Amino acid sequence: MPRTYKPEGTRRRHDRPVRFPTKIAVLLRDDLPAWQRLNATAFLVSGIAATRTELVGEPYADADGTPYLPMFGQPVLVFAGPAEVLTAAHRRAVIREVDLSVFTTELFGTGNDEDNRAAVRAVPGDRLDLAGIAVHGARNAVDKILKGAVMHP
């Protein structure tokens, strides 16, 4: 059984407490096949990374000097919930005006960014058939947005 979401506590890095003032979270509909959950997650967090570059850390390198791309400098938490929880979270995110990306079920059938944007633009926000959302904002705001969601299994 999935764990019910509880706000993050203190994280440790080299025995020093690290508490991020913001939170990055993805909420996925719990009835999606695994490939759709993974695909939607990748697309959803790309919107946050593209617009909130201050959240992205420095590039990586291994001991051989092989360079790797940078990633978020803070955790990305992934949650799941039924369509009703996703719809309510979307509404709360819009009201709270946090950074928000959406992935609708129609996007599984499109093949490019232009068609993706057209598919979202064709539907009023309160009628989007959401497969997932990603949010970034103040910790307490994100906690309230995610009410009813559970940590992804």
C-alpha cells in the first residue's frame, strides 16, 4: 500500500541539515500504465527545469573526467492519485499561482510540441483530461496542493 504523503522533514548532507525552501513535485494519475507515467514525468519536469534554471545544479563528471549534464539541485518528489485528486490539485495550483506544467492524456497520441500545445489549448482548464502535473513552489503551498495524493509506489 502506498505511503500517504507527509511534508518533508529535514534532509542531511554530510551531517548538516539541508531544508529546501521550495519543493518540486509531480502528481500522476494512478491508473496510467508504467510507460505513460514515466513519459509524462519526463515531460512535466522538463518545463520546470527550462523555466527555473536556478534549480539546476552544476554539471557532473566521473573520476575519469567524463562530463554529464546537470540535474536539479533538490529532490523531485513523485506522487500518485485518482483523477479527482489530480483535478483538485490542478485547481489549487492555479489558484495559488505556482509554477505548473500539465500533461493531458491527448499528448500520448501526439508526436511533436506544436501538436501538444494545440491539444492543451483546445480544452478549457477545468476540463483538461490530466495524466499528470508538476508543480514548483513554496514548500507549504505545494504540500497543500498535493492534499489527498500518496507517494508514488
